[in-house]
Amino acid sequence: MTLPGLAADPGEGDVDGIRDLAKLFRGRADAQRDGGASSQSALSALSPVSAQSVDALRPRITVLAARFTEVADAADEAAGALEDYAQAVADLKRRAAAVLVDASADFAAITTRRSAALDAASEFVVGWALEWDDVLPSWAYLDDPSLLDSWQGAIDDFHESRAAYNALRDERDALDHDTAARLSGIPLIAAITRNGLVSASGFVAATALWAGDTGDVTAEQVAALSDPTLVRQVWDSLDRAQRDALIAGSPQVIGNLDGIPIADRVEANRLNIEAEIGARRAEIDRLEALRDAALEKAYHSQDAIEREFDALIAEQQRLIDSYDGLLSQEVRVTEESGSSRVEIGARVVVFDPFLGAIATYHGPIDPVTGDIPSWVESVAISVPGTGSNMTDFGDGRAADLQHAAGRRSAVFQWAGGAFPQSIPDAMSASYSHDLAPRLRDFAAGITLPANGSLTVIGHSHGGATVGLAEAAGLRADRVLYVAAAGMGDGASGVADFPHTSDVPHYAMMSRNDLVVGLIQGRQGDLHALHGQSTLTADGVVRLETGWIDASDPGSDDIEDYNVPGNGTPSAIDSHSSLYTPGSTAFENMVAVITGGRAQVFAQDELIIAGGRPITIDGIDRDDYEPSYVDVG
């Protein structure tokens, strides 16, 4: 029976689960006190020893012992809060159940007494017009008036029992609020979790870091921290053997965990790629067995069966070939000295076939930290657009950009999830909404050199993804939108972005771009599906796309429609040919990444000839002179 006007269950929740969480904290407190006791014993054992090395060790042991005690006290306090909470919830659950029985009985009595007051005929004539808490007025009732009083009394009783039940819900809301405040008021927990309890597993890993006791930390606990900074701190506290064990035991977690150093993610994802190749080969075996079984049973349409299965097998083989290509890819690495070498294997820092996510790194890796070296000055994340997937995500573009930007640069090519695979799909903003928080977190997990800058570049649909990532809290030093679909669904300009509203923003798009240019209009009008156009937004500087050969103005114009035989990109190709190495557009990308000098967009000229308006591209004007801006 559903009773009208009842609030949510005051006793909702798993009391045993809350108690188990409290036990986890109690166990952690006991473990920390054992560690503290061991530290004190070690300190006592060193008391009679006099040596320079021992004198240097004593303060460290003292600090460690204090941390063990601090963590144990915090865990005990948290356990106490959770135990009290569990007891209070259990009590509310018991009281709510009893009051609910009374309320159900009182509500049932309303029906009984209503029926007693109204016979079947009256119910048919007037009963339909009465709500459950209405009583027939006395002036319209000719029978025993005490029956009306009894009827109203039942309604009053239900109102009282319902009020008692809802008061318990108010009590539960207050309990939840007070418990949350009590937990967040524990200084160590607040410090570790940034004023919020991340999770039980996350607390275990974070307190282990705090106490210097990381021997029992698991990959899942590290991931539960949900903060790249904390993830990196815990990871740095592990020795090489511990890290290797976590990589080998949980490569899918470590290879895709923001905050883990590049080299360790690459090693974990090598294992992930090898495992995925094995899974695809197993799938081929399964498909071949199914095909053979189907052919044995089929008397007709065997050719159709073979074609269907051959297509499925070919798709699996295509994936295998692509993943094999990652493992065998030649990567040229240039060191600070200028010397270069070739390494085998792509630096894959994201690999998740379930999400359709992949990312690679191009640039040097510090042999000690396993991350971007301190001497690198320019770091970029390149986000591709429509059509990107795990086997075709623009990895070569990132390699070209990093090579052109020089040895003091590093570029990530990031496709962290499913992208639209067709123009109609690209009209949906759902892809960019899903990708944006992942891009934000990926960028937050990059350990930048002290003097390094981060540029985020978004092409086509990736431009809208970058804009939504900015709206979600992305941090970057510069942003470049390349032939972008817009600044992101709902974004009206850079002022909407909490951390990048004051950083330099740049945009570029070929004049004859028919992929997104036609949607936005020649002058870049507002596109309702993907937010404000990047070409006309306040605070965004439009850069020139210019020529196929930036050093030869007048060379095949990257802006013009295709003329058969002259090698000029078509109106469709010009959407992507911006990435042609050596072109004006490409050189401008490099300038933004490195903080160099970029060529500003040359405004078009409108003239009237023969009574008809004609637009002359800015770079085709007789008085054309390139102008430049120093990238901020």
C-alpha cells in the first residue's frame, strides 16, 4: 500500500555496510598503532647508539612515529563517527517501521469508517467526488452523525501518525548532515581528501601515504583517490618493485590512471595491448568455429554465410594489425643535447577498448622520473575530431607537431573515448559532453616541468570537447581551436571558463571549410548545437590558414576550392589539410605551442563588380601584407 504524503524512508541504507566501513577504519587504526609501536621500539633501540648516521635517522623515525599516531587517531575518530551513525540509523529504522505500521493501520481505518458511513448507494452517488481525506458535510448527511465523527477521527489519526513518520525523516536528514560535518571536521581526513571523504579505499591509500606505510596499497585503492595529485604522491612513495607489481597485476587500472608517470603507463598499456591482441585472436578462433559449424548445417546460401563471417573475421584482424602496429611503431626521440635515437613501440598512455579510448605521447622521457623532463618547455594536448577511433586517431599529427616544435617540446594525442564517426553523428553534442571531463582529468594528471607551458588544441568536434572541458575546469596556459565545431554546447564565450578565461585563446579555420564552416556560416555565426563560434568569440584571436607552403606566399592556396590538376585541397579536404607540415596553418599551430610568433587572419574584402558582390580572400588582396601576433 502506498500511503499519501509520506516522506522518504528514514531508515534507508545498509546498516551492516556502515558498520563494516567503521571496522575498516578501526582495523586501519590498529595497523597504524602497530607501526607507531615499531617505530618507537626502533627509536628506543637506537638510544644508546652514538653515530652520525644514527643521529640523522632519529628525527625521521620520530616524525614517522608521530604520523602513525596521527593516522590512527583520525581513523579511530572516523570509526567512532560511523559507529554512532550506524547505531542511529538502526534506531531510526526500528522506529520508522513501528510508526509505519501505525500509519498503515490508521489509513486502512479511513476506508473502513468511510464504508460504514456511506452505504454502497451513497458511495456510488457522492463518494467519487470525495478525496481520501474528505468527509461528507453534515448538512448533506441524514444518517447517524457519529459515523461522520468516527470517519473524521480516522483521518485525524492518520495525519498524526504520518506527521510522526515524516518527523523521523527530518531527524534522518539532520543525522546525515551532522555525521558528514563530523567526518569532514577530522583534520587529517579533511587534509587527505580535500574536505571530503573520497571513499574507504581512497582513504586507505591516502593514509598509507601520510604515514609512509604503502606496503599493502592496491591499484584499486590508488585509483579510488580520484585525484591525480594524490595518485602521484602515493605512486612516488612506492619503490620500484611495488610499482612493477601493481603494473603487472592491474595493468588496465594503472595504464589508464591519471597521475601515473608516462613511462609506467606506457609499460602497463603494452601489457594491455598484448592482452587485447590475444583476445582478438581468440575471437577469430571462435568466429571460425561458428562459421564452420554453420557451413556444415547449411545446404543453401553458403556463400552468404562465408561473406558474413569473413567480414567479422576481417574486422578482428584489422584491430590486431593496428595494435601490432602500435607495438612495432618506430618513435624518434631527441634528447636535450640534440642527439636522437629511434625506439620501438608507441608511447601509449591511454588504452581502453571498452571506452574506445586511446592516447599517445611524443617527446622525451626522463629516465629517473619516467615523466616529462625538466628541460622541456612546451607541452601540448592535441584532441582530434569526427571519425577518430582507436585505430585512427591522428597519432601522426602529434608526431609532426612535436618534431616541428623542437626537442624542448612534448605532444600528447588524446582520443579519450568514443568520437562521432559521421557528420550526422557530429551534430550531436553528447560526445563532447562525455569526453570533456575525461580531457580535464587527463590534463590534470600531466606533471608539467617547472617552467613548462600547456597548450590544448581541439580540431573539429575536438574543439567543442576542449571548450566543454574548459567549462568543466580544465587548466591550460593556451588554447587553440582548429576548424572547431564551436566552443561547446551551452558555452557563450571564454568568460564561461573558470580557469582559462584569462589565458590566450586562438582559432583558425579555412575560408572554404565545408565540414563545419558551412554550419557556422562564412563569418562564423553562433551554432546552437556546439555553442559560440570560436571565430567570432570575444577574447579569441583568429589566425591565418594561408598557404600550403608558408614560406612561399602564392603557393597552392589552402583556402581555394579545388581546381583539378593543381594539387590544391578541396573544400572538404581543407578541413583537415590545416595539419599539412610546412603550411601556414601548421606553422601557426607550432607558434601557439611554443609561444612564438603567429600570423593573424587577413580580413576578406567585399567589392561590387557588375552589380554583384564579390568576396576577395584577405591573402589574395593586392595590398596583402602578413601581420603577426606574439603568442602569450
